Amino acid sequence: MAIILSKLPMDSKPGHLHPISSLVRESAGIFTELGFTLVDGPLVESEWYNFDALNVPQDHPARDMQDTFFIKDEPGMVLRTHTTSVSLRYMEEQVKKGITPPYRAVAMSKVFRNEATDMTHEAEFFQVDGCVVGTDVTMAQLKGTLTEFFTKLLGKTEIRFRPSFFPFTEPSVEIDMRLVGDDAPEKLKGRWIEMMGAGMLHPNVLKNAGLDPKKYRGFAFGGGIDRIAMLKWGIDDVRLMHSADLRFINQF
């Protein structure tokens, strides 16, 4: 029996990508041009990859129920709280295959945090997380990589580092960015905005991935894609991107 699909009404609009999907594709294209391999990993992750192997202590606040979703009846399993675990898995897999650095990998996928939601925070969101490993990797290369990424994605950009702390990097920095081009939105021009955390990979992380920290160095960076989308399109409430409200989505 033949199935006949009725035609769409004349006033119907064709489907299109969700703004997050569009931003992920655009970001993936930029990182591919920069020589990165796109990688992914499981949403339900072991505490080893999510915390232990990333040098996060057993008593770290991020392990508390207020920050992490633990899986009922599956001890040691969590909904991943960041995609840094994917970078670790990638390095470990390369070592097992006998492939030595240099490595360049980036992951862009969903993560989960057990926290209250507001205009700039969600319990689930998308994160971009990358790492570079080699024998001569430097902080200057980290700054150059992110400057190139944000410039291609958002326009002429300046990057600055502020000292910070993350268990899996040492030294660690917060990444601030500002738009400086003539075509930058007036309300954003010249304004420093916190975008990412980053730093040089801690020797313990390299060791847990099977690499010799005396021979190899690396940097890592990570930040919310949802926050980048807010900046790119002037979205004032991050919750809109997960609302499935067509009045919002159809604007893109």
C-alpha cells in the first residue's frame, strides 16, 4: 500500500539546526582546521575517569551530592560533570595503541551538574574541552590556540589569563575574552568576560594516561558552549536553550 505524505502548508517553515547544534558544528570546523581530532566518551562515567585519574581528591567538594549526580545501585558511577574525562580517555587509548604524542583532541558534548538553575546556570549543559600533548607544549601555545578559536567564532578577540586552581592542571588559569573589532556589539566591546578554565596538564594526569610526565607536557582547556552561545547571539537566559520552546528556537 502506498503512503502519501501531505504537502506542508504554504506558511510552514523548513526545519533548521538548534543554536547549540549550529555552534557545535561551527566550533568543530574551527578546531579541525587547527589540527584537532574530534572525540567523545560516555555520558555515564566512572569516578576514576571523572575524578581520580584527573587528580581530584576523594574529599574534593565536586564529589558531594550537591554537585554530582551519582547513579543509583551502580557504585562508583556518575553522570559526567565535565568532558575532561574524554580527553583522558583519548590519551589513554592512544598510548594503548602505541601512538605517541603529539596529540590534539577536542570534545563537545553534554555534561551534568547537580546545582540550582538560573539565568547563567543549568543542571545540564554542553561543554567544549580540549587538550594538546607533546614534548614542547607551552602556555603561549594555549593562548594562541584559544585566541584563534574565539576570533574565528566571534570576531576580533583578545585573551587574558588570570591565576586560578584546578586539580588537573598546574599552573591553572581562568580565560577571559573581550571583543575588540569595530563590528563588535557596543554592549560587549572592550568588556572582559570569563569564558573558560585552562592550564598545563598536571604530571599526575599525564601519568594516569600512561605518559611519562618527564618527557611530555600538555595543556587543557574547557568551558560551556551554552555561555559562548549567549555571547554570540545575545541570549539573556541560558535556560531558553533547553526549553524546547519553538518561539525561541525559530529565531535561529
